[in-house]
Amino acid sequence: MSTTLIIGVLVSYFIVLILISYFTSKNTDSLTFFNGNKQSPWYLVAFGMIGASLSGVTFISVPGKILGESMAYFQIVLGYVLGYIVIAKILMPIYYKLNIVSIYQYLEDRFGKVSYKTGAAYFILSRTLGSAIRLYLATFVLQLFLFEDLGVPYWGTALTTVALIWVYTFKGGIKTIVYTDTFQTFFLISAVVICTVTIANSLDINFSGLYQKIKDTSSLRGEPMTKIFFFDDYKSHLFFPKQFLGGMFLAIAMTGLDQDLMQKNLTCRSLKDAQKNMYSFTTVLVFVNFLFLTLGGALYVFANEKGISLPQIDGKVVTDYVFPTLALGSFGTIAGVFFLLGITASSYASADSALAALTTGFCIDFLNYNKKDEKIQKRYRLIVHIGFSILFLIIILLTRNYILNNPESDIIGAILTIAGYTYGPLLGLFAFGIFSKRKLKEMFVPIICVLSPVICYIISINSKDLLNGYIFSHELLILNGIFTFVGLYLISIKKSVKL
């Protein structure tokens, strides 16, 4: 693909996003920014959430992981299904009953201000780190295949990326994002389908034949690339119960206890619409993730059949480089354009909604925003929106520096590991609020919520020695939540409260 074509595609794409922002932000106020006046069609929310949930990490890293782990990631996806059902049946009714803007206001209603602020702070920490690291992948692809040839330094690419998000989200907020995410999800899914079809056509086979070739190809573990279920070694991080239960609780924590994704659901007209949105979103998400995994196997089949050398560092394949290298170098113009749109859409769909949610969270949860007049609200919102944009930029640059020094890093693994530590206290807090009637001695809540992940970290790094070779995977989130729950019980008193 030529530099001119890449620039033309990206400029056209962002013009459309800005136009969507312009039309959806007309006659908006602060309430519109935060909850879209609760007028979002559930089907748009459901479709748009696909892009926000997957992000550039899924787009790049999940296909690449096939080389080392076959389709084991699908075990996590199956766990997501059960997690999303829990969200629809347990969490959503609570949020709609309380009619809240920030979901952490539930903790204030249940326990008090200290628990509320603690939960909100953990969301800000979790989502800021996770979203900025996800956005790094988009900047990496743009730098590698466009801006580097133009002589633009990496920091310039990162700055441009963050600035563009700010431009089309700062006014319309969540109302704009419901529509931009729908637009971006279309290109994300289209990119996967078109790249898979391109590979099948180039090998002169249909989808069934392509899947058979993937099945006949071995991963680095010596197993078929299509292998999904792993039951043979309970110590392995791929062991099915670890992956399935980890996926379930990751879904509950990273969606149901996350202001970013739940904020979209709370823009629906009613609880019934929000639940329909969640069930539809779950169905499509499972299908799309399977497409990503199939594409991952197809990439390695294509490279093998065509004799294409995969990108390597020190003799090892860098799996995060495989998809962009093949798509932009070997798939032809149409597939290359859709790949570019897909990686841009997946990264921006995740980051733009996170930026709006972080702005919402900080304004509502920490600035007593609702007690200010509209003029002051707008000024606060602008300052906070800019502040989080700058924080995103700093984390992206730090991530870039880390990756340069550790090129074999597993980005999706790192994000899920971070989630295990930062969402664990949220999981424990909400579980204690929902499943107990006890009151907390609130002054101790922050201490428990800091100690729990610290204890989990110590256990995790020493698990091989302490637990006879056992390696923690995504079940670390569950352990963290349990430690938080037990700690909260120890600082609680038996007192009936209104639930």
C-alpha cells in the first residue's frame, strides 16, 4: 500500500467520525454527555459494544496467539457468556433501580462515601491503564507502516492519535460514542471477514477447506491449531477450568463493574432494552471472537503456503507483528485498506468510550459535579477530558519504551493480568454488597482493597514453589475478589441495611 493511499483512507475515516460527532452533539448538555438522555436504541448499543470490548489488542494479539496456544483463548470467550448473563440478571436491575449515572454510586448507597470513592478510584486506575495500553497497538501500526516512512517521531504519532479521539468525543460524549462505535464496529468485523476471504481465495479453497488446513497445521506446542479445550494439565495456564472461570469473572468485572461499558447500557430506554442489548452483544461477540481465531490460523497457513518469512526478533516469531505485516504487505489493496480501517476502528472504539467514561467517572465521583451550574460543569468536563487525554499519551509512550526493551511481551496477557489485580477489589466490593447484609467499618475499606491485590501478587510470583508448580492464569481475579470479600467481612458489623 502506498503512503498516499494510507493517508487518504485515514483522513476520510476521521472526517466521517467528526461529522458523526457534529450531528450527534447538537443541542447537548452535560446530562447528554454522560447518559445520552437515555434515548439510545438498544441494537446500536449492542453492536457498538463489540468494537469497544474487542479493541486493537484483540484485533492484533488474538490471531497471533494461535501460533503458541492454538484456539485456547476461546475457552475464555465461553466463560464470557456466563459472565454476561450474570450482568444482565443481577447487576443491570440494580443499576436501573437506583437510576444512577456512575455505577459506583451503588457502593455509596450500600456502604457509604469511602467505599464509593475506593471503587471509583479502582475503575479509573484499571481503565486508564488498560485503554492506553490497548491504544498503543494502533499507534504502533500507524508508526510502523506510515509515519516512520514520513520521518515522524513516535511521540508525534501517539499525540496525533490521542488528539483525534479528543476532537470527536469532547462535546457529544456517550451519545456520540454510541454512534461512532457502531460505525467503527462495522469496519472491525468487515476487516476480519475480508482478510479471511482473501486468504481462502489466494489458496483457492473455500472456508471449510481453509479450516481443515488450519486443523492440519500444528502450533508450537505440537497440537492442531484448532484445538480449543485443554484438560490435560491443571498446572498449565491453559487448563479449561482456569480459562472458563477466569473468562466468566473477567466479563463480570471488566464489563459489569466497568463504568465504560455499563455507561452505554445505561443509555438504553429501559432495563428490558438493556438486557436485550446484553444478550445480543454476547451472541455476536462469541461469533466474532471465533472469526478472529480462525483468521489467526489462516495467517500462519497462508505464510507457510506462500513461503513468506514471518517477522522475527532473535529467531522468535513476534506474533503481534504477523497480522499487520501480512495484511499490509501480501493481501492486496482491498484487504490492506480494510485491515487499516479495522485496526483503527478497534483501537479507537475502545479508547474513545473509555475517555468519555473516565471523564464521567472523575466528574461525577470526585468533583461533586451534579451540584455545579451548567457553565462550571462544562469547564470541569473540558479540563478533565484534556487531563485524561494527556495521561493516555504518557502511558502510551511508557508502553512503547517497555515493548522496545521486551519485544516478546504478550500485550493481551498483560492487560488481562492487570485486570486481575485492579478489578479484584471491585469484584469483592460489589459481591459483598449484593450477597451480604452487613455494614462496613469504612475507614478500613481502602486498606483491604490495597492489601488484597498485593497478597495476590506475592502468591502469584511464588506459586510454582508454594503450590507444587501451579501457575496462576485469569483465576487470579477470582482469588483477588475472594480475598477482598473476606477482608471486608472481617471489618464489617452485623447490621441490617436496605439493599
